[in-house]
Amino acid sequence: MKQDSFLIAALVGFMFSLPASSQTLPGDGFNTYILKAVDHLYAKYPSKGYNISSAYTHEFQYGDGTVKSNNPPKTMCVAAVAEVISYALKFYVEETGDKTVMEYLPVATFNRMRPTDLRSHLWVDSHLASYGTADALVTFGIGKRVKFEELAPGSFLNINRNRPGKPPSGHAVVFIAYLDKDGRELTSYSKAAVGFKYWSAQGSGTNGDAGFAYRYAFLNTLPNQSGYCPDLGAGKKVDCWILNSRSSKMLNMGYMLAPAKWDKAKRDENFKKIRDGLYQQVRSKAPGALPFDDNISFAKFVARLDDVDTMQLNEKFAVEGANE
């Protein structure tokens, strides 16, 4: 990847894309472009509706193809993250001329649902070792996991909730800023940080600001995972009962790396492990294995994986009312 062109463009974009609570961004990260994509999409497609079966607010050109939407302009959380990533890459290509990123992540990876498509990992299919955007990016050799105190604007989180009287639910978001107990944005992490402002798609149907919007999220208090849910007043909708955990399965956090840091060898190694693991599940007739003939040869199995979209949205995102 073209490192020099990335650094120049990133410095230019840095001046315009940071939120008011200016916080240092990771030097090896793609955060500036992620934030630019958030700003662009929120300006053009704010609150256009939410539907768990929808993806992408609109169809758009990406490289030599089109990212296809279904039921636009409604969308949902993991699709919002995918739309942000694809737009961030579009902006990067426009500014640097480096089109190799769209060879590494071709348009099919945002449209299809095969085990080696980024979309499948963002959708957290239960067949894959992915618990969120950070895991997806690491698997593809283009991301890094971090702890809560290491988040920066333009990082990604997948949260899990234990709301009283409701089934467990999940949500995929873009981190904007840390919050104190009164919902004030902090310029950096400190012990005062009990929550975070995020951007994603959430809501119900076309009610209120359903679709692309910001929320003010608060982690449960330890050690009993008690919900903390302050009233921040009009215009600041809160998201509460978020599990406060060091486990990346419960609170999945990380950021996308700058293209100069992408690791194709690691991606290919991870893809091999994925194919081998799925094949062994089929051969051993393991519970939940893909519905292939258990006598299928490995070569035919790999060909079938490439032909058929076998992955699905994880059911934890489909909990009714989860992201209202």
C-alpha cells in the first residue's frame, strides 16, 4: 500500500474530522477516514429508518462494482459499520489514488456472505470466531484489538446488553468519545469515563431518529453488572445495561489499520484455518455444521463455499426492540 500518500491525506483529513473532544488517534490507524465516512453518511442519510432485515441506506459505486442495498433507505447496525468502512475506503482511494485496497477488499466482500467475506464476519455468523467488528478486522489482517481505555474516535465496538425483562441483545457501533456520569464528553480516557458516545443505526421502523444517529451509552457498574442509565434530557438518547467486561466476547473493541499496515499473509493464514475448521465440522457431522454432504472432498467443499452464501446474521442482533 502507498504509505506516503496515506500519511499526507490522513494529516489533511485529521484537521476536519475529529470530534469536539479532540483525542489522539492511533498512528497506525484508519480512524480519520472512518470519522470522515461517519460525517458524510450522517449528513446525507440521517434517521432514514431501521429494519433488521435491511442493509445499506443506498446502492453505491465501490471500485469496479456496486455495493447493493436491500430495502433502502432502512438499515441496521452491522450494515451501518460495513457502509462506514466501505465509504472510508472510497475516500482513501479518492485522496491517494491507491486502488490496491479495493483489490484486498473487493466489492463482493460487502455484498456476499461466504466465510471469507468481511460482511459475514461483521454480521458475526455463529460458525465463525468473530464476536464483533474488531475480530472481523483482525481476521482480515487489517485491524487491531484494544481495551476500553485505549479506544479512540473512529474505533469500533460490539456491545452486549442484559436489560431486565428482555432477552440478551447486541449492537455494533462506531466510538466517538468517552462520557462521564453526566453524559459530558471527555477529551481522553480517565477514571471518570463510565460510558461513551457512539454512532450507528438503531431504533424501530421510522419512529423518531431510527436509522443513522448518535447515542449515549453507559456501561454497567461492577461488580454486580447493575445498570446505570441517567436521564440526559431532550436530544440525548441513552443506551444502558451494557455488559462491563474484559472479555472480547462481551465487549469487542478495536480499530482498522492504515493500509500500509495490512497483513495479507495473516489474512490468508486465517482463511485457511476457517476453511479447515468448517470442513472438519462437516466431516465429523458436528452440531451446527454447514449442510454439506459429510463425504464431500475438501476441493469440492472449498469450491462450494465460494459458490454459495452460507453465512447468516447472528440472532443476537435480531432481538425485537434491542436497539430502540
